[in-house]
Amino acid sequence: MIDLILREAVLPDGRTAIDLAIHEGCLVEVGSRLKMSAEREMEMQGCLVVPGFVDPHLHLDIALMNSTICPGRLEPYHSLAGLNQLLETRRKSFSSGDIEQRAGAALDLALRHGVTAVRAQCHVDPEVGLKHLEALLAVKARYADRMTLQLVVFPQQGLRDPFTQELVREAFRLGADVMGGAPNLDRDPAGGTDFRQHIDTALGLAMELDVDLDLHADLGIPLEIGLEDLEVVYLARRVMETGYTGRVTAGHVCALDSALPPITEQAIEWIRAAGINVISQPDLYRLGREDKHHVRRGLTRVKQLLDGGVNVAFASNNVRDVMRPLGNLNPLEEALILAYGAHMDTVEDLNTLLEMCTARAARAIGLKNYGLEPGCQADLVVLEASTPSAAIVGQVEKRYVFKAGNLVAANRVIQQTF
């Protein structure tokens, strides 16, 4: 007698009338009309069952801050520098309890939308110390049975200060999971930046601590950029020189969109060779706002990266905070935005988008035992659709969400009349 069988499901690969047998938190058999007995059976009625959604890049410690600090009001956009300054001002007032409350509410929202794993960026710097990390560690423990949560040390004030580097080491002693970084935040006393020094420091710390590296790369979008100016290319070269291939993820990579085709092609080859995962942020909110002519989208070259053999996923990034006052932690919503923004509009493209927030995102953050094969952990979402493309286009309901075989969310299905 096993724990649970989901009957008559459709799988993303097109198989229909499939049963999924779950026992002790894992899939034990997947096939047609399984002749097994279970303590509980649930009829899927031809709904699409996919692995739990994965959000591989979320600033969880500042998520929903607009809802608590200025409810009902959105800050007008002034400039990217202005947003950073506003964030610096506001985050000084955060208490540990505030961070925990907002992060918990964000994870509840993510669970409601089928997300069962999150890689969360977390501020660690001389201004806030380890307060944000300690709060998110408490949230991680509280949600351990519902959400896989990885915590990335995000140095909001750069890595130049040796004290910050010691804070980073202490963060991993406390329980952080992934080394982070953002070269655009590391300014020298004269106000300039040296992305090479920041990348070397971040990569060096990751290697010293034997953890993965998750770097914000090429967040700016200059009108013209050369191969040697791309942070992700320097990162790829250093990764290959140090042998740290397969352990690095680059978020944003927006400047690639401004590079001429020959430079883009060379950059993608470096990214592929270094085994760097790329996380696109489809929020379309901040970047390109100062453009007066040929306004850009602020996206990386998603389709070209995919065609070049790079593992590409997408993420929520910022949700209802000063960096983006919108967002619902809903991967289907972000997939639809990216479908428009990256011109991914064929059935094949839409299938890829669903893969980007499931299997590809899981690969990017190193999840083990993930998927729909026997032996995988039973993290599952039941979608009110029969195909991936229908799920994205229709923005369908997530009927059930399972974490390790346990039902963690159930949503009311609204019947459509067309």
C-alpha cells in the first residue's frame, strides 16, 4: 500500500492518461493505468502535471516592501540610481520581524502559484550586517517542509571592503548556501567601477568556501559594447581558468542585447564553454527607461542563448519592492511576459518557457532528484490545462501543489465559458 496515486494526468511530453504513484515523498512509478493500491487517490481529470516551479533569482528580503511601507501607493520611477538610493534609505528601517513577515508572505504567494523551490538573494554588507540573513534563515527553517529555499549572499555595497569579505565568511558559517555578487555595485573611491576585481573576489570566495557562485552580470545596457567590456565574458574566462565550470550562474546579462551580432556570438560561445547558467529577468521595468530613441527591452538574448546550447531560465527577481512595484511570484505570468519580450510565440517556444521555469531552473540552482521520473521527489503542480502552451497563454489555475508528496496548496478553479 503506497501513500498516493494521481490518476489520469497529462505530462509535458504529451503522454496522456498517466498515473503517478507517490510513496514517502517520492515518485515510485509513472505509467498508464497503474495497478497499485494507495491510501489516497486523486483524479486529475486530464490536467497537466508538471514538476514544481522553480524561481532561481528572487530578492526575498526586500520582497513586498511596498505593501508594508507605502500601502496602496507606487513610487514613481525617477532613475536607476534613484531607485538604488531609495532602497538604501528604506532598508535601514527593516527589523528582523518585518523581514520574516514579508518573506513568509512572499513564499505563501509563491506556493499558491506552484513554486516549490526558490533561490533567494539576501543582503549582507556593513550597513545591515547579517540581520537579513538571520531573518531568512528563520524563514527557511519555518518553511522547510513546504519550500526548498537557497540563500545567496548578496553584497549590496560591493566586495571591496575586507570587512565585507569577513561578513561573507561568517554568513556561510551561519548557513548561507550560495555566493553572490554584482560588479555594478562595487565602486572605487573615485566613483568608478572595476568589474574584474569584483568578479575575481566573488569567484575566489566561492572557491574558498566550496559553494556555487550566482552573479548579477551586465545589468547595465550601454549603447555599444565590446567583447572585453562584457562582465559575463570575463566571468566565463575566469571560470574556465580556475576549473570552476558548471558551478556558476549569471543573472540579467542585459548588455548582451546591445552587442553587435559577432560579439554576441563570441560571448555566447564563452558562456556555453564555461557551463554558466543564465537567468533572464523578464520584469521589463527598470532598464531602457532613459532611452529616447530605439528604446530597448532590458532583456538578454534568450533565444540565441538557448540556440547556442546555454542553459537559460527566468525568475521573478523583484516583487512589489522599490526595484519593481509589480509581480505576483507567478511563473506562468513571468513566462507570458517573457514570451512577449523575447518573441517566444510558437508552441515550441512556449513549451521551452515552461521548461525554463521547471527543469532548466532546477538545473541552474543544482536541485537533485527533480523531475517526473521514478525516484524524483514528488514536488508537483497540477495545472488546469492539457498542454504547456495552453497553460501559459490561458494563465490557468494551479489546481494542486505538492511538496514531497504532501498537498501544500489547493486553489479554486474558475470555470471558463469559452
